[in-house]
Amino acid sequence: MNVHVIGIGLIGGSLVLDIKALHPEATIYGIDANPKHVQEAIALGVIDKESNYEDLATADFVIVSVPVDVAMTVLPEVLHHIGDKTIVFEVGSTKTPICEVVAHHPKRRNFIATHPIAGTEFSGPSAAIKGLYQGKTNIICEVEKTAFKLQEKALELFKNIGMRIRYMDPKSHDKHIAYVSHLSHISSFMLGKTVMNKEKDEQDIFDMAGSGFESTVRLAKSSPAMWTPIFKQNKKHVVETLEEYIANLTQFKDWLEADDYQAIFNEMESTNKIKEILNGITTIKK
Amino acid sequence: MNVHVIGIGLIGGSLVLDIKALHPEATIYGIDANPKHVQEAIALGVIDKESNYEDLATADFVIVSVPVDVAMTVLPEVLHHIGDKTIVFEVGSTKTPICEVVAHHPKRRNFIATHPIAGTEFSGPSAAIKGLYQGKTNIICEVEKTAFKLQEKALELFKNIGMRIRYMDPKSHDKHIAYVSHLSHISSFMLGKTVMNKEKDEQDIFDMAGSGFESTVRLAKSSPAMWTPIFKQNKKHVVETLEEYIANLTQFKDWLEADDYQAIFNEMESTNKIKEILNGITTIKK
């Protein structure tokens, strides 16, 4: 089995580590715009060998795991080079633009659009970890546009890696993921910024930070190169979530300024219901 | 050794669990407005016996760990009942109002104002855990107003529990903690609210949530009874942090609407410096 990963970081690297564990006989090839990443990935045992686009003709699986703007040119190019039996999946956090860019590609049926909902705040080959996808959700878009035999091949692999599958159209995916993922990242980045700006004037306030602060700003460690194009591609929905979030924060501030503590209490109490929802996430996905 | 904890929840309960581990001969007494909490705490081994205010005359240590509004009446009452050698500490997340309310109390020198920066999103006696304070920071305010021998007694206990001490005046404490703790809680509650409101119209979007979302909304599970009075007491600083946070989010949204992705990239890249700061927290405090 020949597997090629294009963009050897957290997402693609972790995928090939799981594939290699399931299929020790597989040869894992890697392509990366950064030559240091290729060397690092070989040294870490994430990939076996470097490859290039000409080698893709004999690939069984090709994973495109590059920033979502780069994927817009890489994916059509990859489809141009693959063989008839190759299945290609792209794993980015936005799905409408990538589905549109290959909609009329002659090899569209060799492509399956996926979004494995998994990750950490780290990036690069050293961020790749085994078992990242165990119990996580993989969202698949426009499954009907992928050749049936190749769908089967991809789904069997996802299942063996431990993922649950959910089907969704690309537009619904992009709208919903803005709420449960993209907004969290912005909220975290801006929280980090607000506190860091304060730190400039008031030394050592981080010395007072505890695990609660750490948890809410964890995502502010995420890669700008990965996240800027996500926000760009999903601009419309991200702006919508930001408007709602800012309106809710402003409402909270208004209540505080008006000394309406009953409203604040009620608001927090009703949001406490998120406990059960998070328990659901923890039970199902961990 | 006689130790009394008034308000047997996460903070006070965890403290007495550590004290009992250090001093197995100590008797741990508890007082709680909720009779079920007293029974639960005894059943869980968090306290040995129920007590009442009349028993405080023979106490070595009294821990006041009730919501910060309740502490405003409980603490003066406690000081009224204690003996000359008793040391009382209050552990709430705001320090100016509590220091003011006992400023002229005849037993002011038996009181030490503390804020152990530790916790989880859970509450009640079952939330008490051993070792919660290991490696955490304990902020002590107006230490000079506590009798020297009682300071020594309290500080030795905090040190033995594994805490590092930091001294601060109450006003600085309340200003800085608004940034590194209170704002995180509001950011998390409002993020939870924004996504839950959306869920009403669009079913099952939580099914798409991953560990990033979970991390940023974790604090939205926190107790409204504990947090409403904190926001009330620290209103001025909390409003200030919210204004800055909302301004930063609005700036981000404006850049997105203006397609200024370079500004967004730069913003995230500069906020990435929080990595080193968080590593500092993790190294020192865990």
C-alpha cells in the first residue's frame, strides 16, 4: 500500500501514523513545501520517504493536509497526477471553496471531502501523534460525488482509525463549524491579546493566572498560517458568529453597568446547561 | 488541632482535605448553609463533624469559603466568635470589599486575606479534591494587618500545602484578577450562550464540536451563585476588561470585513507569544 501525505503536520502526520500502525507494510511518502519538515518527518518516523507529484500515479491514498488556501491549488494538481484507483482526501476546516474548485475536475470522483474534527494547538511534523482520531467525528461532504468503490475504501480506513462518520453538505458544514470551532479560536486569540496588552502596563499579572485562564486561551497558540486562510474562506459565517458573540458580551456588560445581577445570574444558570452537552462530547469523542 | 471550614465546597473542602493529610490528628469541623452539604461532606470524609459559631472560640484555623457576598456578613460574625489565638482566612476571588468590611474590626489582626489561585469548574463538597493547591499561587493582601505570630502560622500551613505566596494590595489584586480570571469566565459563558442559541435553530451542531471548543467553554459550567457576587463586587474592573475585549473582537471583525488578512495574521502571530507565558504557568504551577 502506497500512502502519500502532502503537508506533513499535525493533521496529516497524525493520520499517517495511524495508517502505518494499521498497515505496517504500507510505505508512507511525504511532500512538504518546507524541506526541513520532510527531513524532520523522516527522522521522527512519521513518513518513510520523500516523494513528488510524479509518484502519485501509483498511490492508493493521498492525503492533502495543507492550509486551506494552499489546498485550492494543490488539490487540482494532485488530481491531475493520480491513478484511476487512487483516492484523495483533503482535511481542511472549510469545505465549500474546496468542493467548488474541483467540482468539474475530470478526476472529481477520486476525491472525498473530509473534515476530521480533531487537533491540538500545535503544528508541524513534531505535532503528529498516534491515536488523535480515536472516537472523533469525521465530517464528509458531497459523498455522492465520490466513486462508490473509493468511498468504501476511504470509509473503511476512517472506521479502522476509530472515527465516527457524519455526512453533511459543504455549506451547512461551513456555517456550523464557524460556531463550534472558528469562533472559539478568535475568542481565545482576542482574550490572549486583551490580557497581554494589559501586561505591558502592569507587570507580572500572568503570575496570577490559573488553569481557567490557561484553558480559555489555549487556542491562542494556534498557527496563524493555518487559521488566516480559514477565516478568509469562511468570512461570511465567521463575521456572523462574531456579531452574535459581541452582542452577547455587550448585553452582559450592559447588565453589569445597570446592576442587574438577577439577569446575570439567570444568564449563567441557563448557560450551565452546556455541562450536559460537553459531557456528551467527552463521552462520545474521547 | 481544630480546623473549621465555613462553606464546604471546592475551595474550602479541598483545603481541609490537604490539612487533614498533613495533620491526621486534626479534627475538621464544618458549617454550611445547606444541611445536605454537611451530611455529604461527612459521608465523603471531607469533614469529621458539624460545628456552629459557638465552637469557634477553640479553633486553631477557620476557613471562610463562601460566595464573596455572603463572606461580607459571615467574616465579621466569625471574628466575633473566635479565640485570641485563632487565625481566620477568607479565600474569595475579590479582596477589596472584604478587607474594607473588617478594617476596623477589633479582631482584624486574627484575619488574613488570601486568594488561592486554584479551582475547577465544579462546586459543592463532591468537588473537593486533594492536592488542588500543589504548586499554585496564594495571593495574600494586607499581610501587615495580621498579627505576626498568626501570619507565621498561616504561611507555614500554605507552604506545607505546596503553595507559593505572593503579596499584593487588595486594589491591585482586584484589578489584575479581572483580566486573568474574571474575564475568562465571561468569555466562556458568552461563547457557550452564542453556540447554544444557534443550536436552537440548527440541530446537532454540538456533534461537530471538538476539544478546542470544549476547552474554551469549560468555565461556562461554573456556579452562578459563586460568580454573580464576584462580578458585582469587581464591577468596575470587569466592565473595563469587557470593554477592551469587545474592542479587540470588533477590531478583528472589522479587519475580516475589510479583507485585511495581513492584519489578522500579524495579530495572531503576535498573540502566539502567549505560548511562552502559558509554558511558564504550566511549569511553575502544575
